[in-house]
Amino acid sequence: MAESYSIKTERGNILITKKVIARIVVDAVDKFEGKVFITNQNGKLFGAFSRLGGLDETINMEINFSEKGVDIRLFIVVRFGTSIGMVTTQLMDDIQAGVNRVMGIETNSLTVVLVGTISRTIAMKYMEGRRKYGLK
């Protein structure tokens, strides 16, 4: 899989990297103001501290480029009492809109995996919401 996606324009090529896509995802998650957190597939939190430390945001996301576009797989936990359906739907809509705005193409596939809920501790769960885009 490619590490970047090239968009050809009349003025030249634009390269979109995985970090750009990760930033779109993080911005979409941040809109939930502490009700949704990015984790790895085992439920380990990816918090503000690691972002402030300059760690690569792509570590806890699967982002792959192909000729058809970008495939994104994201792992999250939600705060107990937050609507899982609302969160996954809104998150997918916001990520899709962000990718479309930045890259000018549709997302090839987008998967949001809920690995748990959090109150005082993380209660592990596994639920997957997936959207496949492209030709029907």
C-alpha cells in the first residue's frame, strides 16, 4: 500500500499523507468534547498527552491508500451513557466529509470499531460500524 495519495492538478501534483488523514479523524473525534476517545485495537487510550508529546497520530489508526482512494479503520471507546449509534454515524459522516473536502474524492471504506465504553475504567466491548463506498 502507498504511504501517500497523489492528486493531479493543472499546477502539479499534491501528495496527501497518512498524517493528513489522521488529523481529519482526530478533528472529527475532538468534536465530541471528551465523549469519544481514540484507542488502539486493545482499548489503550490515545490521549491528549501523547498528541502534545508529538507522537504520530497514525499509530492507532489503519490508513491505507489505493488507486480507488483511502481506506480508514479507527478504534474508539465512548463515555458511558453516550449513544453509540449517534457517535458512529456522526463520526463517519464527519470523517467522510473531511476526506472529501481535503482530497476531493470519496472514502473507499471507513470502519469505526467500538472496543469499549469508559466510566471510571474501560469496559471492553467489540462493535464494528462499516461503510463501503465506491461503485455499486
